Amino acid sequence: MPSAKEIEKDDDGYPRMTKEYLRRLCRDQKLYETPYLNDVLYLHFKGFGRIENLEEYTGLKCVWLESNGIRRIEGLESQTELRCLFLHHNLLNRIENLEPLQELSTLNISNNSIAKVENIGCLSKLTTLQMAHNRLKTAEDVRELLACPSISVLDVSHNQIEDVQVVDVLSQMPELRVLTLTGNPVIKKVRYYRKMLICRLVSLHCCSPVIGCLHDHLICCECILVCVMS
């Protein structure tokens, strides 16, 4: 690892993701020093304030960038093969610049300061979106989820969601199988919250809290059948 004196820093005092730093990191982690041969980069807990100088790492399938000081999603134009992007525990306040990531299937942006789901309609293969511990509040804040119908696993726990119309948005997600809403005020506003969600979201397999979910699903299905038969 480069010593503290060798690490170049930006104007705000964050370590910079320079080409030389990245090469040394790859060598220390027993990865390839030739950038394009790497399919994974472990860049977490490094204190980076910005994503940069990844142009030569064109073969990446997975990038770990959590627990840094990253303020924007940027610098990923060359990562067209990327499948998994981990950006949780950073300083992000919006979702942006994801258009080049056409193969992305997993995006973790939990523990940031994002107030709205946006700019994910370009991710046609996204199946898992983790956005726990952000600043989502209303149905409008999450409506962009409908622009990405491939999402099957969604975690928006511990946000500030209190708008009951969020249920209407979620019920229109055709592939949603696993939903985590724990820690949001809306749970206390919706009567029989889990049973109602399971009835409304016909494709849902698990809904937080998970315990008893299958049992509830069977009860709801039985109720629906009785209504149809009566």
C-alpha cells in the first residue's frame, strides 16, 4: 500500500483515485496490474471523494466503493460490463450517470442522502436495488421505480416514507418478489400493512418483516378465493 505521504489528495483533503494508486492497490490485493484484466475492484474504506481514472478497467463486473466520501456517481463511462455496483455509506444525494451500465443487475446505494429515485430507467437488467437509510418520503419520490420493471428485490427500509400512496406505486412493479419497508412511518398508517401488501403485490414472495410471510400469503389467497367463489 502507498504510504500516507505518497497518496495524492484533492482540494477537500480526500485521497485521489489516481492511476498509480489503483495499480498499486491491485498489486497489493493480488489482482492484475494490467487494468483491463481485472473483473473486480475493491475500493472500499479508502476515503475517496470521487470516482475517477477507471477508463482502462473495461472488464470490471463488480466494483466495491462503499464507505468512502463519494459525492457523485460519475466516472463509470467505461464500465459497460459492470454487473454489481456497491456505493453504500457514501455522501451521494442523487442517482445519476448510470446510462453506460447496461448490464448492471445489482445497485446498492444505501446509507446516503438520496431524496428521490431517478435516472434508473436506463437499467433494463437491474434486479436488485438497495436504498435503505436514505431520505425518501413520498410516492413521487419512488415513482421512477416503475421505469425499471425488472426490479425483483427492493430495500427501502429506514427511509422517511409516510405517504400511503407508495403502496400504489409498489403494486405496479410487475417483477417485485422481495420488499423491505421496515423502519418507515407508512407501516403504522396502513392497516394490516403486510397482509394488504401481499394481496396488492401479487408477485411478492417476501415482505418485511419476513417472519410469517408465507403464512400470510396463503391466508390472503384463501380470502381472495372465497370472495371469487361467493
